[in-house]
Amino acid sequence: MITSNGRKIQEQILALLGSANYRPLNKSELAKALGRKSGVRMGLSQVLRDLERSGEIARIRKNRYVLPPAADLIAGKLHIHQAGYGFLISEKPGESDIFIAAENTGTAMHGDRVVARISRDEPDRRIKGRREGRVIRILERAHDTIVGTLQRSRNFYYVVPDDPRIVHDVYVGQVSNSPLATSKVAPQVGDKVVVRLEVWESRHVNPEGEIIEVLGPASAPGIDMLSIIRKYHLPTEFPRDVLDQAKGIPETVDARQFEGREDLRGEFIVTIDPDDARDFDDAIQVEKTGSGWRLGVHIADVAAYVEPDSPLDREARRRGNSVYLPDRVIPMLPERLSNGVCSLKPAVDRLTHSVFIHFDKRGSAKSARFTRSVIRSAHRLTYKQAYAILTAPSADQLGERLHLAWELAAVIRKRRFEHGALDLDFPEVKVSVDKDGRPVKLERVENDESHQLIEEFMLVANEAVAGELKKRAIPTIYRIHENPDPEKLAEYREFALGFNYHVGDLTHRAELQRLLASFRGKPEEQALKVALLKSLKRARYSPQPLGHYGLAKANYLHFTSPIRRYADLVVHRALGKASAPSAPNGPPRPRDPYQKRELSPDMAEIASIAEHVSTTERIAAEAEIDAIQMKKLEFFQRQLDERKPQIFRASIVDVRNYGLLVELPDALVTGLIHVSSLMDDFYVFEPARRQLIGRRSRNRFSVGDELSVFVVRVDPFKRQVDFTIALASEASKKPRRIRGQSRIAPRGQ
């Protein structure tokens, strides 16, 4: 950690290098200018290393230091495409990305923090005005290990990385020389292995490394998910002190913990979650009032059990969030809490933090009240059960309450989009696996009314808590989504124009909403939405309430999932300081028995936590996407192996000179029908209309056409699937639709 004196020296160095009489300075010149004696030069060396590592200064020839812009240098994270080229994402807000050609990446790998020099020549190589650069220094490696498959050439062994963005195979020499060679788990060709990378200094040779762990044969059950866990450095076990502390927490709620809490056990409260959910951290109730509605959102009071700076808290903070893989959950908290006393199971007493919001008949929130409470859930519903109730006439109290809840949610949802929220929801596909972890079913999950109901209520609860904490100036972690860069929106506009859509100025929110509505339900919707998301900034956590662009909310945070997100736990602790008495005009709320200490984090600590959980969230999302993609590929590969390919409906989403890019809407898989597989004619590409046209038959393939297809090839390394068009006799068999209704709701964006 940098001391206040060290930070002061950093500021002085930055001021010197940025002064009007600027010139590059070496360490001796800096020491002299700072008035530092030679006896304390060692401290200056550390400060210079820290500044260089952070990218705030750069070292050039003759070990002189400059501010990066003065030497056309820029620091940031390198994102490599599997084709070899990459983009440097600047660490400075407002800076545009830098294109890095494959030959200019040097020995940098995907995810590395690097310094690049901006090229002032070769303007013809720029991509639509985007600046181009060359990596000149690696500040920090993203990974010291990689996961891949062991292969062998005639003279040596090498590992093919699982991540296609790591474009170089890793040379591991002779496996017989490996420390694992004499063990019972000696690596064999075809095994998934973990390799520790050695220093890589020349792009003219492949990187080298040493096998440090053998996961097992790549085709063996469970090895694929184990490789994901190792690839993203996910924890597999809780430390002993964490488990010991969790074991000391009672499995039931003690009556003494009710003191000072609002007793809501007589209220009609329900939970609605996915079919296979194991932890339930949010519950709802809706009542009609003379002026509108009263919404109650009740969230598991995890803060009542996880004491600040305890072993449980430190481990939860380190993990940042739970990770959901197809065959397992890697939880943020031990199961005794996440699936036990913190889970809002029906017919048992649970401690909660409640938000009560009053809405008028137009769906406008008029007031909000916050309190610690105790509830007893009346029903545990799955999304499918809730959807069935919502689509049928009310038959009992449960049906009446759910229909009333949807009545409110529909009004709130309509009002939200009228105020500028963007419809960026994506359908998802749930992968069901057997006991060995093999994929047996792909189930498309729709964002139906049952999901929308919960989503809207979680959004308004998050917004209400954010407004309360901001009003009281209590430090906490906000969820922010900053305004997009106009340059990125302009690039996206060009992309959308290529699909023959009328596109106006996308810096106007209304025009962006209109465009989203225009391609809703079209075959190219997924491609256009994904491209739009890439044009927008990534939502993240921040100590400052900078607003949420996608949701069109000025104040927003995450409050509704403290079992699986550490940011929410921080918010709960902050709200505990702002909550009103447990009952209207009631006595002050005493401290909970398990809340022995109340440590108030300062803004510096809040900022540090926000940055950390933003990183863990990004890692978790990448791991989950990677795992689902891997299981989809395995699902299609098994069809090939069993020689029983199923016929699926597909839509053409793009046409290229080499074939048709198609998407299977029921599986959310994109693949290629190569032009060589179109055997009935010789097809010519017409770029103006983006069509393939048969020279003899004049048969045309265009964007939006629906086809029946089956899989013919799977490339697990490139993560690609090739399809071919089913013959008429095969297509007459009705294409198999993957059915399903539920989707894991975003529960708060």
C-alpha cells in the first residue's frame, strides 16, 4: 500500500514531468529536482516503479521518464481476437481504443496490461479513423498459468490453450522431464493440463512453460468444468476458519433476534425463483391501496450473520460473488448460510431487510420506508409455476396476489421504458447435464411475465435504496453504467446500416430505443444487440452515484442479492445506518446478536471494494459464458459421435462470400453453412444485397431466411460449429424446438 508520503512524492514527480519546461528526466535528475539526498534514493526507485506499473509515467531510452502522452504512449489492457490482432483499452476515461495489428502485439497476451506507442504513419491501415499502435512494454501479465490440452509433435510436447484468444501454443519440452512424470498422474497426450508460463521475451519463438497439474483426459466427465475453474482461478474450497465460523451459526432463527425488528410473519409474502434455485434471497408482497399500490421487497439480512472483517466476511469479499456453472455453483458464502439460515425458505422464520414503496395509480413511487424485519414466506414458487398462475384466471389468494403484483409491475415497466430505459434483455439457454456432467438438453429461457415481475420490483427497490443512501450521504457502493462514447455509437450506426435499417443519431436515447424496437423479433436481433452492448460501456461498481445509462436511472445500486454479491452486503450495512426504527414511532433498533462490531469503511476502502468486485464480476461472467459455450459444443459433438444429428430451425443472420452465418434461435448458437456444402448449384455472392444466388436456379439465400439444418462439424479449439441444410425429406420431420419458459432474471441489472 502506498503511504501518504509516497503519494506526495508521486504527485511531485507528475508535476515535474508535466511542467511547462518539460523534458525527459532520469532518476538522478528527478532526485535533484525533488531535493532528495542520495541516501533515500532507494525510496524514489520504488515510487518510480509504482508509477510506471500504473501507467502514469513511461520509461524511454537512456532510462529517462516522461508522461505517456508526451511520447505518444498509452497504457491499458490488451484484448486479443483469436485471429491475432487486438485492441488496447485505455485506462483513462474518454480515451478511444487503439488497434494493435497481430505483428505489433509483441509477446503480450490477451488480458495483459501493456504500454503501446501510437503510430503516426501508415494512415491507410487505420480502421475507420481508429488509432493504431504497437506494444512496447508489458506492465503486468494477466495470467501466470494457462489451461490447455497436451499435444505432441515429432520432437517435443506442446499445449494448445483452451482460450482461443491466446493464439500461441505453449512449448513444454519433454514430458518425461516434468516433475509430474514420476507421479501417478503423469501427463498423457490429450490430457487437460495447467501450465506455469515462463518468461517470454521473443515473439519469434513460442512461449514456454512447465506442466504443474494434470486435470485428466479432455473427454473425461467433469474435466471441462474443472478446466474452467482453473482457467479463471476460481476457488473450490472454503478455508477452515471460514467453515468453523459458519458452523457456529445456528441453523434456525432465535427469538431473541426478533427484538427491534418489524414482525411481518403474518403478511402474505412469496418468493419466485428458477426451478433449480437453492438459495432464495428476495421475497415480495403487493397490496392495493386507495391511491395505488404498496410494494414490499424483503431481502435476506446476510449482514446479521456476516460480521465485518470476520473470516466469513474476508472470504466473501475475496470471492466477490457466486459463480454459476452448468453442473455446480461456486458460492460466495458457505452452504450453511447461502442454502440455510439466510435462504428465505417457505414456512420458516427468516431475518430480512425490507423496503416498502408506495406507488400512485400511474406507477410513480411516492414514498419509501426501510426497516429490519422478520418474515415467514407463504409460498415458494418457480418461474414456471408463477407464469402458469399469471396466464390463468385467479383461483385463490395466491392467484389474486400474483395478478395484483403483475398489475403493478406492468405499470412500472411501461413507465420505465417511457423514461428512456433500453430493452437490452437477452434470451438465454440453460444447459441441463446428467450426473456425469454431460449435456443432455438445451432449454431456451424466455423473459416472460413471471421474470419481468420480479425484475421490475428488484429494480425499484435498488433505486429506492440508492436514493436514500445518497440523500443521507452514507458511503456505499453504487452500480453505474456511464454514457457511451459518441465515437463507438457512430461505429455501431455504420454496422446497423449494413443491415438496411434506417438509423438516425444514436446519441439521442429516443433514436436508440426506436432502433431496438425496429429489429425486435428479427433474425438479426441477437447480432445487433450484441454489437450494441459492445458499443456501450460496461456496467461496474463505483463509490460515486454516476447513474445507470441502460436503465435510465440517476441513482442505482445493488441491494437485492447479498447471498451471492458482496456489493449488496456492503449496501445492507450502509442501509442499516440509515434505516428508520423497526416500526412506525417504535423504539430504536438494538444491535443484532451476531452483529458484534460495526465498522464503517471510508471512501478509499469503498473505492477499493468497488474496483475489486467489478473485477470478480467480470471474471465470473466470462467463466459462465465460457462454460455454457463449452457445453453447447459438447452437446453437438455428442450428436456427431452418436451419428444422430437432430434437425433444428435456423435463421440466416448474415451472408458472406464463403457461406451463410446462421443462428439456431432455440439453442442460441451461431454457426456457418459453408458455400461448398450448397451442392444443388454454384452460388455467387452479391455484396450489394448480401445474398448468395444460384447461377443456374437463381435460388437466393438472404438475411432473415429460415432453414432446417443439422450439425456436420464441431471445432472445440476455435469454438466453431458448422451446419448444413437438411434435405427436404429430413426437413419434413418437424425441426426440434427446445422448449422452456424460465430465465434467470437479472434481478437488478
